[in-house]
Amino acid sequence: MINTAKFFALLESLKFNKALVPSALEKNLVVLEKYAKLEIDQQLHELCEAYQLTTEQESLIIPTVDAAVSYIVRLQHVLHSITRNINFHSDAKEDLISVAHLKLCIQATQELSYYSLRCQLHEDFYKSPIFHEAQAKVKANSSLLLLSIKFFVNLLPIRQFHIANSMELVQRDLLAAIMSLRIREDSVYLDKAITYLWQHESKADFFRHILLLKATPLCEPLAKLLHNQLLGKLHSPQGFASFVDALHQTPNASPTRNAEIVASIVARKGFSQTAQQKMILQVLEYCKFYLQDADKMCAGVLSLRRLYDLNDANKQKINEILSKHWETLRNPEDVISGLILMEHQEFCNRILLWHQFFCSSSVACLPSDLLIPYLPLLLQLYDSLPLDLPATKQLSAIILRCLDNRDTKRELPVILERLFKWEIEKEPPWKSLNSRILILPLTNSNQIQVKVAHKDHQVDHDMGRILPGLLISSTHNSLTCNVFLGLLKFMGDQLREKSSASVDFISSETELKEFLHSKYQLKLDLLIALNQMVAHQPLRAQLALHTKQFLIILKDLLHHRSEEQETTDHILLIVLNLLQELLESSEDLQLSDGTKELKEQLHQLGSQSSNHLINQSVNSLLTLINGAWRPSEAVKVLPFQKARSLIEEKQSHLQVYGIQLIIDLIKKRDPATMSQGHLIIALALTTLKDKESYTFLNCVRLFVSLVHVMESEVLDKLSEEYLSETADLDYRLVVGEAILKVAQELGPLCYRYKGVLLNCFMHGSRSPVHEFRMSAFANLAQLCRLLAYQVQNFFEELLQLVNSELTTGDYVPAKRAAVLVLAELLNGMENLLDYQEMLLPIYRLLKAIEAEESCDSQMRQHAANGLKILNEKCRQLIQSSLQEKTFQKQIKVLGIKDEVSPSRKTRHILELN
């Protein structure tokens, strides 16, 4: 056991400046020679023995010839002595060293790696700017380089040396040194050294160093060696994830660019099929781990897509992986009633993973045709989830992506037919939920659980309700139109087909049920779906772009009318009403050849049909086609619908434009708008929640206009929203502003609603929420000014509220607003004699506040203003009373016993009679 203190003292005497000061090496060498007891040959021999170099290899190192070699050997011996005599892996008190000594060890290690590793690399590495300055500092010596490599491989496991990435450059230099020596000689130890760096140090740093070395123009053997190392480690466990991490550590790196680099390296045709399939599994695990990180997911999804495109075997492998993804919900291992199959987070993660796979990009994601067999399962899941769950929107996006990418003439009609017929067993088979799967929302939380239901439970697959609901709730209006036309054509085909169900003899209720289901269920589902979709307003605009296809389907329906009169009439009514709307909105369509060709069929339909609704619709259409146009109810409602659709937009300027249109329609007393008063209130309340001040302030204007036609409804609804404890605070404050503006618009006429208005704000002034209480008092102040002569019945309660706030309240702005209530109440009094009972309590309270010097300055100012108003009104009252006393009351009948003035030239008016 040696005394390590003297070695630390020796390190303190050295100056570690590397190549920055050329004379530093000579000075450090003099210090090392002075204090080292052993000769340099003995030091070298100890090192060679410790690191198992042969005698021949030792003889090739001649430290006495070159000062740099001597410096390397001596410094290496010092660090070797320290690391062999201090147990850095122990937490025992006697093995701990000071931070200063640890810093010296780290600096010495970095100095040694510079001279012993970086200065002895392969000559091609010096073409790189990061190694260029170290060229020709030390004459390359294979044995000395091997000794240094072995030394650092034994040194790096000391984790204290890695503080603040201190060993990062050492690891880079070590890897470059191993590659430099490997190209000269093949050694098992060098392979072990590389294995150590891969397994025990940062894998991301390993890849980063490999890429850095590869970026230099190298000779073919060295470049090939580095390339093989890169590919070999990439296919090792955690190789893919580490490689992506290495690229993401590059500053200002684009995730898309990184993804392209990773995918181009990973998905190469040169790899064996086994290696490719292992890589697919690695990428899949990577995607699951980085599910929430969109930037890193980009590399995983693109690599998976490129691997998928390589060959059929990879496609089959990825298909198998996708099939196993929902295996728990398709074929659960245990079907014990009440058994929990999935918790909320796991279920949502599975959906999110598929959303990333298929919807993260238009080119990087997996092809959407892989989703076709899973459409029944995905639609059932969508139907089972709450609408406000993020997973529901993700499922919607997955389904819409699949349907939207299908060919509208060949693929989409086939998919719709299989879905509505529920032919999931037909080849190729489709996947659906197990009949006993039940998805339940948890109580008191926005989460779900997947359980096994009782044995009689059946999962719903009502496509007539699920698919239209999904399409209507989305913004894919063109897809909605394509599905509508596809279902309409499918309905026409079904009406033409003769049912194969036999009615010869039905012996049981089950047979009756099966017969009715086979004969009518599909048509009923289609009818429900079409009825649901036809009410979707954006569908009309899209149909206007597909009028040719729509007219072809209509002609086909008219030409092949079914014997099932009732079902056919329902469909015809839907189509005829749609056609009428399209004709009314487009003059070009009225004049088109396709429309003119319909005239004869419409005449025939009108003469043959006994349904008066059909006849009315036919007559309206013929009138339109012939040119005698009159606005229908739909056209009359059009301005309101336009304004409504604008208000429902997300952009503020469109919402405000829609609000202005509604205001104009209300001023004109538009009948269609007047009939939708409650809908306007609901729209306005929804828009009032918008955070954009430009929007909600204009929405207040809408309430002000609406109050002229719906006084009680507007005030009742606003008061209800204002007092709702569950609503957002900001929203309630805006509603309070709207109530006040509406009351000011009504002016004195709002006395009819004084109970609603005063109770609303007085209740709000008791709220425990400081900001809301302050707002209630401020609004109450304005209302008291407006309704001063109506406050007598509420005065005692009002004064008690103000007193309570001033004495027990701890929120100063609310106290200011409470004092303002009394000041504004005085301001609204026209004749003080009418308020004699109220004046004295108000005066005393305001006087006490003004006189209290410790009171808030603004409160005292409000009190002073109130007293000033009271003083002025008292002065006016006294002056008017004095003026009344100076007048003499006299009754005089004119024209009776009046003295005629001699100067009057005209006769009195009574004498003229």
C-alpha cells in the first residue's frame, strides 16, 4: 500500500494545458522526473505487467528517446498508482477522496488521453477539424497505443470520473484509437474494448462518436470498419433507440431530417431477413416507449414504413404484429364475468399507438389499407367510448383516414356493403370485438375500464347509427358526401333485389325474428343512416359539387321503383327534397341537361304515386325545372343558417360577422330568426365562453339586441348562468357584464325584472370567491343607480350586505365596490323626499368611512363622492322649496269686471264673441 497523498501533491504541481502551451509538457516532465522514485523503465515494466503486454510489445516502447512518450508513461504510472491503491467503488470513509483531488484525477486523465490516444490515431482521422491540431505531436507506436487503450478501459469504470460528462471526449478518443489499432492488427482484446464501450457506457454517445468519425474522409478499410460497427450495433438490443437519441442530441437538428437518416440506414436491402424482422420488433418497442414524444415517434413510424415496403415477408410480419394488438379484445383468454381486461391508460395507449402509426403523416405512416379488416372493431370501440375522451377523437381520425383513402368507385362501396351487412366472416375475414366485451366509464372520473360482461351481453354493431354519427361529428365533409352517395346507391340496389327469404311456413318466434331481420333490417339501417346524414348542413354544399352522380342515382331509383312502396317513398322523399334544395341554390343545375331529362320520370312518378308528400315534392321540382321559381322555406331560413354556421366557426372574425348578421336579422324581425330565439340564446351562451375579447364583447351586443324580443327569456337564462357554481369564473364575470348591458338597454323598463336582477347580484355578493364578489357589488352599484326608486323593498338586505363586506371582508377591491353601491344608489335618487327612511343609514355609513383615516383611499374617495352627491341633492331640494314659498297663489277669472285700459286699441277676446 503506497502513500497516495504524495501522488496528489505531485498532480497539484503539474499544469494540464495540453497543446495550448508548448513548453508545459517539458516542465511537467521535469516535475515528474524529480519526484518519481522509480526509473522510467521500471515504471513502464510495471504498467506492461499490470496490463498484460508481452515482452516483445514492451521492448517496442522506448520512453527515453521521445519526451512525449516519457511524459505518457510517467503520467500513466501516477494515475495507475492512484487507481490501484484507492477503492473508488467503495463508500467507506477511508476510501473517499476530496473534490479537489477528484478534479486533479479527471484533469490528469483528460491530459493523458490527449497525448496517449488522440496524438496516435490513424493518419486519416487528422483530416477532421476536431483531431487536426493533435497531428504529429507524438510518433505513433502500436504497443504504446495498446497499453493506453488497456489503461483507459480499466479506468473508465470509475464512475466518479464521469461527473459533468468529463469522460465524453476521452471515450471518443478511445474509440478512435481502437479503430486506428484495429485496422493495423486484429485483436480479441480490441473487440472486448469495443464491447465494453457499447455495454457499459452511453450507447447514444457511442453512435454519436461513430457518426462523427464516419463524417471524415477515410480510407476504405477504416470507413468499412466504422460502417460495420454502426450497422452491427444498430441491430443489437436497444440499438435503434440509442441511434435515434444520438441524432436528437445534435443541436438544431430537424426531427424530420433525423427520421429520414434513421430510416435510410435501418431499412436497407443488404440486411438478412432475420435482422430486418428483429429490427421491426425493436422499432415497435421504441414506438411504444416514446409514444408521447411526437418528434421521436417520427423516426420510428418512418422506419417501420420503409421496412414494410422492403419485401412481402416484412409486410406479413407487421400484419401479424397489428393483429396481436387487439387480440385481448377479440379473443380474451378468460371470459369470467366482471374480469378487468384493460385499464384506462393501457387502452388509450393502444389507440394512440395506432393513431401515430396511421395518422402522424401523409407519407411517413403505415398504409391505411392495413386498417380495412379492423374497421368493424374500430367502429365498435368508437361507439363505446365517451365523446369527450381524446382516444375517441384519435379513433375517429384512424377510421376517417382509412375511409378517405379508399377509391370511391371500387373500394368504398364494397367496404360500406360489408359493414352494413356485417359480413365479417367473409374472406378475407374482418376483426370485431368479442361479444362479451364491455367498456364502462368509471364513476367520478373521465376514465374507462374494459371488462368481461355477462354471458348474454352482445356488443352493438348498428352501422346505421355509428358510421353516420362519426362522419357528422367530423370535418371531413367530402368523405361524408362520398359515403352518403355510396349508401344511397347501395339502398337503390337493395330495393331492386328480390328477397330470398321464404314466407311459406314460420313455426317459431325465432324464425319470425330471423325472417324480419333478413328482409327488413338492412334497409332499415340504410334508411336510418341516410335520414341522419341528410340533416347535416355541410352535406348539401358538398352535394352541389357532385350533382352529376346524384342525378344518376336518382334516375336509377325512379327507373327501378321497388314493390316495397313505403321504404321506396321514404328514400324518394329524401332524394327529392335534396334535389329541390340543390336546384334552388343553383340556376346552372336547373338548366342542365341532366335535370331536363328527369322531367318525364318525375311526371310519371307524380301520376303513379298515391303519397301526397311525393306529389307535392314532384310538383315543386317540376315548377323549378320549368322556371317558375318561388322561394321555399329552406331558402327563407338560409340567412339564419348562414349566420349560425359562421358563429359555430372557430375563427373570431367569422364568429363576429355571424353575430352581426343575427343582430341585423333581429332588427328586421326576420320570421325564420324570430322562430329560433331559444337556439340563438344557446349559441350566444356558447360563444360567450370564447376567451377572445373581440368575440365575447360582440356576443354581449347580441344579447342586448335579443332582449327587445325575448326580455324574460334572456334575463332568466343569463341569471341562471351567472349563479351557476360549476361554470368557469371568467365566463360568469362576462355573463354579469351581459346582464348589466341588457338592463341598461331596457333602462327604467327593467323594473319589471327588478326581483331577478337584484337577487342575482345580491346572491353573487355573498360568494366566497373574491373576484366574483367584487364583480357582483360593482354590477349591483350600476343597477342601483338605474333602479333607485325600486330598491325600497330590498334596502335593508342591501345595507346589511354592504355592512357585512365592510366589517368582515378581507378583499379590498370588493370593499371598494360595496361602498360604490351606496354612492351610486344616491346618484340614482331623483327626489330625496321619496327616500327619507334610507338616507340616514347611508349618510352615517359614508360619513364613518370618509372620517376613518386608516381606511383604503379609494373607499374614502367613493364615500366622499357619495356625500358630495347627497349634499348637492339636499341643496337643490332646499332651493326648490324656498322658491315655492316666494310664489303667491291667486285665482282670477279673466274678463269679468276688468278695467279697460285706455291704451288698448283692440277689443278683448271674449268681446269678439
